[in-house]
Amino acid sequence: MSYAINSDCISCGACEAECPVEAISAGDEAYVIDPDLCIECGACAAVCPVSAPNPD
């Protein structure tokens, strides 16, 4: 189950920098995770200050 970023995202970019497979990119209003690239490592969730990334 890949991770997804919920509406709590504050667009800080911490998750994008931490993703080892570059599955995270800036969206129109928040960062988004490409479910086809996500390896479910949880690195994004570990660095997010608002707990926006969660298993989808």
C-alpha cells in the first residue's frame, strides 16, 4: 500500500527531499506521491512536521 499526502500538507518540501526513489513532487496546492514509484518506506512520514503522508 503506497503512501499518500493528506490535506494537512503545508508544502514545506521535507518529504520530497527525503524520498529515496523520488516519488514525491510539488502539486498545485500540496505535495503528491506517485503510487507507482512509492516503495512504502515511510521516510516521508518520519520527517513531515504535520504528519501529512500516510499509508493509503
